[in-house]
Amino acid sequence: MLTDMQTLELIKQGYDKAVKPIQHRIIICAGTGCVANGSLKVFAALKKEVEANGLTAVVTLEECNEGQIHLSKSGCQGFCQMGPLVTVEPEGILYVKVKAEDAAEIIKTTLIDKSKVERLLYVDPAHGQVCHTQKEIPFYAQQKRIELGDCGYIDPEDIREYIARGGYYAARRAYAKMTAQQVCEEITASGLRGRGGGGFPTGKKWALTLQQKSDKKYVVCNGDEGDPGAFMDRSLMEGNPHRVLEGIMIAGRAIEADFAYVYVRAEYPLAVERVRKAVEDARALGILGADVFGSGMAFDCEVMEGAGAFVCGEETALMASIEGQRGMPRPKPPFPAQSGLWGKPTVINNVETLACVPLIITNGPGWYRECGTQGSPGTKTFALTGHVANTGLIEVPFGSTLRKIVFDIGGGVTDTTGEIDPDAFKAVQIGGPSGGCLINEHLDYPLDFDTVKKIGAMVGSGGLVVMNNKTCMVQIAHFFMRFTQNESCGKCIPCREGTKQMLLLLEQIMEGKATAKTLDTLQTLAEAVQKGSLCGLGKTAPNPVLSTLNYFRHEYEAHIFQKRCPAGACKALAIPEISAELCKGCGFCAKKCPVGAITGERKQPHKIDADKCIRCGACAQACKFNAVAGV
Amino acid sequence: MCSSCCNAQQEQVRRFEKVCRILDKHQHNPSRLIPILQEVQKEYRYLPEEVMAFIATSLGVSPAKVYGVASFYANFALKPKGKYVIHICEGTACHVKGSGKIKDALFKKLNVTPENNTTPDMLFTVQPVSCLGACGLAPVMTVNEEVHGQVTPEAAMVIIDEIIKKERN
């Protein structure tokens, strides 16, 4: 039991002793992305090669081991697209796109010959510069990784390593040296704001819950990251689960709760497994239990797997789900701080928010405020995806510009073939189905909670989907509307019926069946759903529509009045065409056309009459030369 | 004939035995309904109606409540699923990188629809999902637990063909 103040130090000493004989540490990324690309095979191959070269490989560090090479798996390192990633310490050499077949060369060249495998090093496509270590890669060099710092370095399944790197000291300080009031004050002073979307000040939320008098209080960690296009919570839970758990413990101290639920999305089986293991390991060491750090206070945790409902990201719906009900939200007030799980005061925080907490308690609120802006201190993790050269998970101080993120870190916008195209930037969708679009004129705005809100979008959970000029914005609005319509729980009418009608209107626009009145109806309806819905899901569901209507009204109008999709993406509005170059004049297409829209002389290029064409696609199927487009 | 009907009875008993064990583990607590259904589904790969009725009686709640919860969440299946469950990600990143085409190709290839998403031979179930959280590899599809990144419609067809080939042998 960790009742005495020395025990964390003892674990650290033991770990440091175990690390001492290690000459090299090889870190293999075992995040979902790298595993999909075969990183576990790379791990096995590296281990075999280490042994084949007469070196001792250790996977689990035991005290007084005789091993020379420590092979460890880490959580997501963020640069998913270049995976599998292999780092060799202490040199810090980073190899990208490693295959199992490369293992022999890596071991021989790096460990035996003390050199580098040049062909596996990252080459910056913009400048052609070869990057030897992670720090030299522009994708990493431009970031400030505080929350993600250890994620992607440490072994997420080894609690001792977390402790050896200073873990659980903040929880110990909070339990043994601080009052609940003091914990709330420190977090309030740091200005930490909720990362789940709303940006509510965390310290204030805790202080409100602390004030409530109750025999039982709960902490809920919201890991139901449902926002399509965001995966930072997943990476944190997979890559550094103990940091999240420590944050949960401190939240428990702050509101005087003795129990927490961690609600993890069911689509994240690895995160469920890692957080469960973290809880068990912490319990085995007595970090969780009846007497936390000798304070006399109890704290324990249960991991709950979600069952697949986006609305459960909403706090009252999430609580209903933990209670075993359908995950439907209820009106607020009463707020969870007053009446939450089973009617008891409850504090609900997002994974990323909780992961910041131990850092603030350790380093102080002043340190946290050193980066970020006045209103949004600290850093934010974004999932950078879509038509951008470097996709992955990035962390930057609040207030960084979109230009820096997309062009410096992301390496620029790509066209549909994946090549960098400096003119292809169209928009960035921020905040998922609740957010909106940022366009060219916003590239130099500081990204923080308040600025983004003013532009009509929201930071949300931090999904940034970059879109190039071949993306149809009506389709994007339709995509999000279909998502929210699908996920609407059906409790309140504005959301249930409103999203359905908006979806139909968007379909009409995409199919060229809309009239001049459609846009007005869409706008009115969007505003009504925004005002009338019960919970955050409905209130924000119209945002993508309103935001695209605001910045890309001309695209909507082109669909309606000219029956044309400017991006050439809407199938129903495509103009059927036979390429004169490819057409051999075989006449197959004309024979297949059920409406006689195709004409032409034999052995001469044929033509389609767009007015007669019903876009059935029969001609394109019949054509052996791929000459038909737009049907 | 008798042996087959006895077998059926034994099968029934065996079924509920497992459910009973799961219920005992959760102390027949109605607020544990979701974990109970999850564990039951792990056993049977879906939630048979009679099992849901049995759970309701054991927990002292109405079958409607159990059915209500089971039908609310996307991960509960009320119909049996195929041996290979294919999830095709429809998240934003996958969508802009063309996951729709992969979905269409899979539906066409396996001759299934969003409503009838399991092949008659019970080999495949195709299920579009909102986001698998592997956006860096978009577009993504998973076959059971195995993740495939940067998939094209052609690559998806190869994956399916390989499974069919494996199953035939």
C-alpha cells in the first residue's frame, strides 16, 4: 500500500535501477494506425533480430535484469500516415514506414555499426531535407506537445514507468497536502477550459460541485468521443492511460467524491483494455483504494464501455447510459453538479481536460498560462485529417493560426491524387457535426474558444478536416446532417423532425430538384432547430448548414439555379459527356441507351444529349474505353 | 426425432445457463443492464428475443425496457451477424477521402443493403459506422478487429475475395 510518502520514490528507484543496464531502447508505435500498418509484426521481427545478433532483448523491465536492449510499445505518436514508426533511443533516431523485412538492417546498422539506415529516415517533401530525429521533422518541430508529451514515448501498460517519470506525484500532493478548495482554486487560476466542446471553465465546474452537500458524489470521465474526425481522446487513453486516471483522481479530490466512472466508446477496444489495465495496476499498488496516499480518503474507479450512441457524449445522456437507460438527454437545470448520477452531485469532464490536470497541479497554474491566450490558456490537441499532406494528431498552443496548422505542420493541401497543390485550399471543417467551416480569410485568425465561436464555428473536440476545391460544400452539410439525423435520440421534436426535413431539403438541392424557396426554408428551419432543441446535439446540428450557407451560398445557388455542382461532385448534376479522344465510335453506348440520348456515326466520336439523358449509367457500363463521364 | 428435440431443449438450458452466470456476476442489478447485454451479445453475437425476455424477468423490469435499451444503441444487434463483420468508416475524414465508394462497392459485391446487411450464407455483415477514430489512415475499414487503412474499392474487393477463398478451402 502506498500509504507512506516514500513509496512512489521507491518505485522510481526500482525502475531507474532496472533501466540502468539498458544500452538502447527501441520504441515501436502501437497506436491503432501503426498496428493497422503492421507494427506488431515489426516488433516481433526486431526482437528476433536483436537476439540473432547475440544481444539480450527485454520487453518487460524487471529489476536487476541483464538485458541490453529494451523493446517497448508506445501509444499513438501522432504521425499515423508515416507509420509504422520506430524510434531508437538514446540517439532519438526515427525510422518511418518500417516493415518487418527492415528489422535486420535496422538492428545491424543502428546498434552494431552505430550508424543510420538512411532509406528509412523521413524526408521533408517540401525541402527535400533528411530528418534524423523526431525533432527535426517539421510536423513535430512546429508543435508544442504538453498533453501528448509522454504519449508515444512511454509504455502505456507499465505503471512503474509512468511513476518513474513523475506520475502520481500530483495526485499525492492533492490528496496528502491540499484541501479540496485549494485544488479547485489552482485549476480555476490556470484557466483550464473543458475540451469536450463547450469550453466551460473546469475549476468553476468543480467548485460548484464541491459546494453541494451530499453523502455521495461522482466523477465521470467522458471518453465517448463520438465526433467523426476526432481521435485525441482515443490516443490519450491508449497512449497514456495513467495520466487520465491521475486527472480523474484529482477531480475526485476536488469535489470530495470517492467513485468515478470512465465511459469509453465501444469502437475503441484498445482504449477500453488499456484504461482497465491502468485501473487494475493502480489498485494493485494501492494508489486507488480505501486510503489514498494515507489521506484516509477512498477513491475507486470503474471502466464502462459505451454501446454506440453519439448523443451519449452529452452529459445528461451519458449519465442515463451509465444508469442502464436509453441514452437520452434531459433538460438542464438541474445541472449534473446539483443532481447527476442517481441524483447525486456529479462532475463530468472530457478525457483531454482531465489529462491536463496533473500537469497543472505539478507545475502550477502560472506555468500553464505561459502558453495559449488570455481567454484560452494552454495547448489544444487537434486531429488534422482530410486533404492535407501530413495527417495525424497534433498539439499547438491556443491562439495558433490555421495557416500554421494546415501549411507548416500539415505540409499543405493535397489534390484528389494526394499531391500537394498550393491553390487547392477550400475550407477547414472544425468541431465536427456541431461545428462549422473556416475559409481562406480565417487562415490568420488565432484559434481559440472565443474567436472560433465568433466566426460561427466551434473548437468542439478538435477535429480539423481540411477540404480541397473538389469538395462540394452542400455535400459536406448533407454529410453532417445525415449524421446528426441518424444520431438524434428522438426525444424532442425540433431535433427529431427538423433534422429529417433539413436532410430532405439538402437532398433536393444535391439532386437539382430545389427551388428558389428551398434556401429560405432551410435557413428558417435551421434557426428553429437551433433554438428549439433540448440538448447540445440538436442545438448545434444546424451549424454546418448555417456555416456553409454563410460562406458558400454561391455553391448552393449554383445547384439550385444553374443545376450545376461547382466542385463537380454531385452525381445528379454532373453533365454527361463522351470524350472525343477516347471514343472509338463503336456504338455500344448508343445501343444500350434506353432513351436514345446518344447519337453519332460509326467510327466517329459519339455525343450525349444532356437534356434527354436520365443518368442511368448504362452507357458508361457498356463503354470499353472509359470514354463516358458524368453519368 | 426425439433426440433432436432433446438436443433443442438442452441447447435452451445451455443458453440460459450462460445468461444466468452473467446476471449473477452483475448481481441482478437493473442499472447494469448495458454491461449485461454487452456480455450476452459477446456469447451469442446478437441478442435473441427470448434471451432479452429472460433478462427482463430476472432483473424485474419489463421486456419493453430491455428492448428499448437494446434497440437504442447501435452496437446491439437484434439479428444474427455474419462471421466477418465489416465496418466501413463514414467519419468526416473517411468521407472526404471517398469511403462512400468503398461502401457502395461492398454492398454491390456482397449483394446486401443497409436494411439487409448480412449475406444469406451468414459469412459477412456490412455495417457503416460513424467513426473508427483512425482518421489518419482514412479511408478505413475493419474486418472483425483487423484495421485496414487507406482502402480503395479495389483493395476492399481483394480483402473480401481472400476471405471467401479462405472459407472455401
